Amino acid sequence: MPVVLILIQLAIEVFASDATKKFLLEEGGPHETMQAVTMFIAFIMATYLAIRIKGKWLKLWFGIAALASFYVAGEEVSWGQWIFYWDTPEGWAQINDQQETNLHNTSAWFDQKPQIILQIGVLVGGIIIPLLKLFKPEKLPTRFNAIYGDYHLLPTALIALSLKLSDTILDAMHWHFFYRVSEVLELYLFYFVALYLYFMFKKVKR
């Protein structure tokens, strides 16, 4: 699925018109809607896990995942503004970069910095830990076995971090392949979260 999605995205970038790409990737467009839906599904799974799983620290782990997923889902639709189309209050519009009723456009502490933490999480949880589980399982502390992901997360993690790396390199060269790589990157980061929770959900069900 992650490979199919990135191939579709690459085809859109190559063959679609700028008007089509603008429609797909604009604020409140289909990509942002997919991001919000993905994180709302992640919220449901994390909430289920926090309720059903045994152990205080595991409940805390998935409780944090549930709160974070709910926050991101709400932010992606500006807490309903992109659904019900209300006007942003004047005072809030002055401190929001895009005049929306959300927090992530008001400060890097609500946007870039949490995303950096998520990117580190994708690197560690989606690449380093799965590879260690495959080739050097003795290197991993056994007390965290309950929350380790496996090799199923590798493709999504590799694509997400490749998007981030290519954006950094191409930005330094003042050239961009993607119309709005930030939206594509966010979709893959959120997809990774949902996929991780899905595998945890399956583990708990078993």
C-alpha cells in the first residue's frame, strides 16, 4: 500500500496540471482530508489499546498516542473550520500565519518541533528497531518488547524519511519536484502512526 500510494503521487506530480495539484494539495483539500481521517482512525485504535491493554506504562504510552492523534486530526481540519467553513475570529487571525482556527500555524512549538520528534520516532521505530529485530535482536531491551514494531513498518518509514531527505537536499538546490512536499510528507508520517497502531491493535487482539 505505501509503495502504491507513492507511485500514484509521483504520477500526479509528473502528469497532473498545476490546477489539479493545487486542488489536491491546497489547505482543506483531499490530501489534508486524508491526513485527518488517517489520524482519526489512529485515535480510535490508540484509545482502544489504552483501554484494553494491561500495564500502567503501556496504558500511558497508548494514551499519549490517542491524545496526539486526536490533536493532529483536529488541527488538520482546523477543528471543523474546513468542514463547516466558519470565519476565523479577528484576534486569532492576527496570530495565525494562515488565519485559521488551529494552533500549529501560531508557533513552531505546535508544528515543526513536534514533527521533528515524530520524524525521529519514525527513524527509530520504523527503521532502526525493525532492522535490529531482524538481525541483532539481542541488542534490544526485552522490557519494551510489547511496543516494538516490525519489518512491516519499513516501507512506510523509508518513504517518509526519503521525502524529508529529498526535500532538504532539493531545497538547498532551490529546486522542487513535488508541488507541496510538506503535505505528502505529513500524509506518510501520519500513515506510519496509523500503521504502527494497527499492528499493535492486532497484537492485543491475539
